[in-house]
Amino acid sequence: MSLMQNMMMLFLIFWNSILFSQIKITNKKNESSTLLQNSWNAIRKEHEARLGIRSSAAARSGDARIDSSSLSVFFNSDSSQLIAEAIVCGRTKSSSIKVSQDLAHQGLLNQIFSLRQNLSGLDSTIILKYIQRHKIPLVKKLNYRPRVYARANYKVALDLTGTNGIFAFLNEQAKIIAQRKKAEKRYTGLIIDARSFYISQTPLINIKCGNFNIFGPEIVNRDKALEKGMVLWASNPQQNLVVARVGDAPLIIVPVKIVNESTFVLDTKFSEMLTANYFRTILKNCAVVILN
């Protein structure tokens, strides 16, 4: 009986040592797997941050998880096209296809921004609409194994030159932004440059833009007019009194004609600016200079 007990004890010790060694091996495998996964995640995040794209590991649509993604953006051999290629592996066909297309479009968008970085007013939505309208599909593949994986490969290009090319699009957007900024510019006063006319100074002035009277005794603030006069007469626009009156960003206009030396008629092309609400306030407060 003592021999049997000893043999049983030896067996239990041997079995425990085997189990302990297996646990150590499993732990090492788990540690190695964790290290590899962490390294892969770090590399992917660095890659995606450099390209300005969202983390594909976080892309989910319900239970449709994206396991991995890659993106390449490059010019073709003769530099006539900008190409983006995205490869996405997910759990469903729809999610893999959608993320691959979004990733490729985002890559093109980022590269277009880098081509013309001074277009600070260019909206990314406008670029994405341009990409959707003028993209040239090159590759659209899907490898699918039900309930295992869906590998989507999407490759798309944009022409650099031509009427629908990237450079033509950027030039058009630059003009639109410049026009918008010009329209948004807010002037601080009005200077009527009448130095090419022979007129005498008069205290009562009317200014018309086309057939509309935009400035006159019935329009200005009476207290302002009594305090400093309806207008300031000057010979040099750089005089301190002129700057004090109309600010550092005045609108300068040469009149089309002058009637009775007191009514200044301006070109109708200025009507939109002169009738803006903020400019009406400027005129009402007598921020007007006449150069003679």
C-alpha cells in the first residue's frame, strides 16, 4: 500500500510539471501574439496618420469589422495621372467594398490638397464631388469566402491635365475663392476721386449710383454731418485727415460724371457694394472723402 501511494505521488508531481510547462508556453505564445499585434497596430496607425486617413481597425458597420487596410497614392509612369489603390480585408463584402472606395478617394483628396496648399478656402466636400464626377476606375476586385473574409481591391485615377484634369479644377477653384474673398472684403469708407474734374468745394453733396441716390442730406446722420461735415475735401488720399475719416481700406471710385458740381454719378457696377447694409452705415456716418 505504501508503494502504491509513492507511485501515485510521483505521477501527480510529474503531471503537474507538464501542466505548468504548458501554461508557460501558452503565456509566451500569448505575449508574442500581443507584441506582434501591438507592433502591427503601431505601424498601421503611423501609416494612416501620415496619410491623414482614419484608422481602418475602427471602421465598423454593425458587426462588419475591417481587419486590415492598405493605401498607395502615386503618379503613373508619364505623370499624366494621379492613382490611388486601396486594399481592404473585412468580414462582409459591402463593408470591404465601401471602405476601400472611401480610402482611395481620401488618398486622392489628401494628395490634391498637397498640390495646392495655398487654397485655404477650398472645401474638402468640393474635392470629393470632383473626384466622384471625374474618377477613372482601373481595378475593382473582390475575393470573398463566406463568413471568413472579404478582400476588396479598388484602384482609381484622375487625369492631371485636360479640361477635367486636377490642375484645371484647382485653377478654377482658385478663381472662385479669389472672387469670394473680393466680394467678402469689407471697406471702411468711400473716396470719390474727382481730380480730373474742375469743381468747387460745396458743403451739400449727393452721390448717385445709376438712378439711385445713395448719399445726400436726407440720408446722412444729421449729428455726424453737423459735427464734421457731410464730406471731407482733400487733395491727397494719404493725408492723416483722410485716413482718420475713411479708415485704412476705403473704396476709391472715379465718378462717371458730375452734375452741377454737387451730384456725383457713379458706375452701376459698384451698386452691389455701395448698397450693402454695412456700407449704407458707412455712408450714413459721413465716412466720405472727395479728392479735388
